[in-house]
Amino acid sequence: MADKPSYKELEKRVKVLEAEAGELKRAMDSMQESEEYYCRLVDTMNDGVCIQDKDGKIIYISDNACDMLGYSKDEFIGHAAIDFLDDANQKILQKEIARRRKGKGGRYELEATRKDGQKLRLLMSAQPIFDDQGRYKGSFGVFTDITDRKRMEEQVITAKARLEHLLIVSPAVIYTCEPGGDYPATFISENVKTQLDYEPDEFMKPKFWIEHIHPEDKVRIIDQLQGLFEGGYHIHEYRFRHKDGTYRWMRDEMRLVRDAKGKPLEIVGYWVDITDRKNAENKLAESEAVLKIQADELKEVNSALRVLLKQRDKDKAELEEKVFLNVRELVMPHVEKLKKMISDAKQKAYLNILESNLNEIVSPFAHRLSMKYSALTPTEIQMAFLIRDGKTTKEIADLLNLSHRTVESHRQSIRMKMGIRNRRANLRSHLLSV
């Protein structure tokens, strides 16, 4: 039988056990403190944290993960994560769990549904957990809500697609180029191929753009580019060589972009083919030149016509004067002789009428009278001549072989047609004023 330990040995063993117990308690307190620190750390993260067992059931989930998905911890604990996903996303998670069982972690995306029905896009990062014997015990996962980021990415993709479409269908060629040197392009839209038949990459070559500007425009454009660094904005119109060798007119609108320190960063701009407009302007200028020549010629023709009309009026006056002189000198003397030779009163009256009519031929009175009073009959015009010459009603009746009443009737008709019927105006005086 073994000897019983002495009191001192027992006391010594008790002290050792007490020391070991103290160490164990301190280790347990430290572990509890670390666990509390870890939990506080996890709960203050923006990301959600979840631990699953080997069967895929949730055994731990962080507070912010619950807030993210709208469920309480009690609604998660003991339930499989797959139960909170639709069919399409369940297949994705099943595939990832199968990979974890083989010891493979990784990142993937899932679409989860909040308790209120809102869809969330989650970025998952999971790692498998194994025991000392290498048996699969579950997984540890961290997930981030990337819904807003995915929405922004989709908006960027949509905007990019829209911009690419606009660049294709736009009549303007969009470009960026280095600010200075040989001005090589850093970007140019694909529709440059349609406009000028060059590949976009060709514009990336130094001097390519400058060398294809029409020689007559090149110096002016280079000077204007230097001015761009002062004003920051400029519009140019110049001719650019098409790949087929012809030149096309371009309207180039460019702006200088500077960085935060004011240093030139790049030139951005666009150009539009204005060849048709320029051709139309040239044709219009040519047409205006032709019209100006024609207007000058017409002006000369009008001047010539005015000279001709003036000459015609002069010739007319000379002709009238010649007729007047011929009648007065060649005809009227013989009329005067006949008047002296004829004694019969009636023949003398007819001779007087002949004399009066000859006078009217060389006088503008008859023309003015017929133009101003076109309603007068030939008899009334003849009678107006006699009245103007001072013939009485009786004399007119004898000369025209009319009755006294008929002459008076014609006189009243003449007054009415001349608008002096109800006026106290002398008919002969009025006829003399015509």
C-alpha cells in the first residue's frame, strides 16, 4: 500500500491546482473578452457576416446583416441560407457550397430578397471551415450590399451604349487630342470612317491631322490653335483631304481642357462636314455676281432707253412743229384766199369749219379733250371746238345744219359730261382751260 502523501505535499498540490485554476480562469476571461471584442467588431462592420454549419444552416449572423436583409436573428438562426433565395439564386449557392466542401473558397454574386420584398444585389466572399481531422464543419461568409453600385454600373453601361450609338449616327465627328506638339488624336469616333474614309487609328499618328489640312488653310489653323491656349475655345473652318484626294470643308469646334492646376490637359471637340453648305455659298456668290453684272447691264439699257425716249419726245416735238409749220405756211394761206373769193354764206361757213379743224389738227386740244372726256360723242367734240372758238348757238346750228333746240341739247349734254351742269361756270371758259 502506497504511503499517503504528507500534509505538506497535499498543501503543495493544492497550491499548484489553485494556480492552474487561476490561469484557466484568466484564459477563459481573455477568451470571453476577445469574443466580445470580435462580436463588437463584426457588428460595427458595414458588411454582413454569417457562419453556417456543415448542413448549410445559419449558426451565427451579425446585427448589420439582419438590418441589411430586414429579418431578426431568430428568423435566421437554425434556417438554411438557401431558404431566403429564389430558384435561380439557390442554384448559384448550391454550386458554391459544393465547391466549399472541396476546400475552395471564393467570391460570387447573389440576388437576395429583403423581408419587405426589395431586391438586393450581394457580393459574397466565403471560406470553408474544417476540423483537425480535415472534416468539413461549415463555412464563414462576408457579404456586401452592392445594389447601388450595380445600378450605377448598369446606368454607366447604358449611357456608354447610348453614347456609342450617338457617335455612330451623329453627323459630327467627336475627338480628343493632345494639346500641342503634333496634335495626335487620343480618341476619335468611328463615323470618321464614313465621312473621310480613314480608319480612326490613323488619326492617332503624329502630324496626321495637321498634314491633311489644305495648304492654303494650314498656317491659319496653326495660328488659331495657338490662340486656343489663351481663349480656351475656338471655331475653325478649313478644308481637309479625303482619302480619295478631294478636299472637304469642315467646321471644327474645339475647347481646351485644363487640370486642377490650370495646366493644359487635352483638346476636345467635334467637326461637321459643311462642304454642301460651302458649295451652296459659292454658287450663291457666283449667282450674285452674275446678277450684279446683269443689273449693271440693265442699268445701262435703262439709261439708253431713257436717252431714246428723250430723243423720241424731241423727234415728236419736232414732227409736230413741222406739221404745224406746214399747215400754217402751205395750207392756211390758201384757205385765207378762198375765204376772200367765196361770197356764199354757207360755203364760207364750211370753209370756216375747215379752217377750225385744221387748227385743231395742229393743236393738242382735241387729244386732251378726248382723253379727259372720253364720253363725248364725235358731234359733241366738234361742237366743243366751235364753242371754244366763240361760235354762238345760231352760228353752230347754221354751220352743222342743226336746229337751235338740238344745239342747246348738245350743249347741256357737254356740260353734264364735263361735270359743270349745276355750276354757274361758262362752258367756253371751261373748254379754254382744258
